[in-house]
Amino acid sequence: MLSSLAPQATAKTSKSPARLTVYLLLVYAIFCCTQARAWQLEIAEPNLKVWTQAVSHSEFKSFKGTVLIKAPITEVMAFIKDTPNMVNWYHNTIEARRLQKIGEKTWLSYSVTQAPWPVTDRDSVTIVEQQDLAQGYRLTMQAAPERYPLQANRIRIPKLDGFWLIEKLDANLTQVTLQISAEPGGEIPSWLANALVIDMPYYSLSALKTQIEKNNDE
């Protein structure tokens, strides 16, 4: 009886190193992916922070920024949703408008970003969808480049995914998060795009905070 059990025990023991190897490889792969996609803190101010992140299968980084604004959430939300007004605060935006209402809380937007010389200006067509949360709102953005004709002297951004997250912290304090991953399209050096990726959230959120708080004080 004991001799019949011995081969089974030996077989089970012989498989253990293989299982351990597979397990360690999985752990290593997960660790490497996590490290490669970790957010890198670029700017840390008392009320404003900016991170960048390397993206798999892309030469261009994503960005994320958060800012604290001393204003009611309703005022912040209304300001961000005022698409034409983006030219007054969203970094390097020289044109912005709504193209079409798709649903009760979904619309199609168009904007133009001024690029540094000699790079051609970029334009984007995005579907924006509003989600009402328990303590705030989420505006999800996704590129829809085919939904509007190509414009002269502008290169259409082919890929863009992101969101605004507007959260109520108290009656007069709102936290805003902006996160975007995009491909600029056309011929543009990745080093140049990645060098500018910090400016977009930093200057946009700084201006957003300044203008809303100024309006709130008046």
C-alpha cells in the first residue's frame, strides 16, 4: 500500500518547482506592468498637482491633474460645461464650441489647440457624456474624429480618452480632476509632445481656479 502511494507523492513533488516558476513569472510580469504604468508626480503645489504616465503601445504620455477650488460645485460644473468660454482658460485653446446635442446629457464638442511653431495646430472632435454621482459629476470624453469634416490648416487628433471629475468636498470647496490620454496625430516629435504634456493640465487648472474664485468673490 505504501509503495503504491510513493510514485504519486514523488510526481506531486516534481511538479512543485514548475508551479513555483510560473507563479514567480506572473508576479514579476504584474510588477513590471505596474511599474511601467505608475503615475509620476511632476508638480506638487498646495492646491494643485500634476502627474504624467507612460502609456503602453504609445510614444506619448498621459496626464492627470487635480486642483482645489473655493467655490460651490454647481458653479464649478457650470463653468467647465461652458464650452465656448474654454478659450479664456483652457491652455492654448483658440476655438471651442458644441457641435451637436446627442442625448440629454451627451454632446459633441469641437476645439482647436494652438501648437508651437512650426507645428501645425491640432483640432479635436469629442463625445462628452455627463454622469451624475452621489457627491459630484463626471464628464467622460472620447475622440470621434469622423463626426466632423476635416478643417484646413489643422490636423485632427485621432485618439483621445479622458474625463473631468468634479467632487464636492464641502459647501464652498470643490476638487477637480482632469485626466487625458491622446495621440496628437500627424508628424510631431514625441519628445516635444511629452515636454508640453505638463503645461496643459497645469496652466488649464490654474486658470480654472483663478477665474472661478474671482467670479465667486465678486
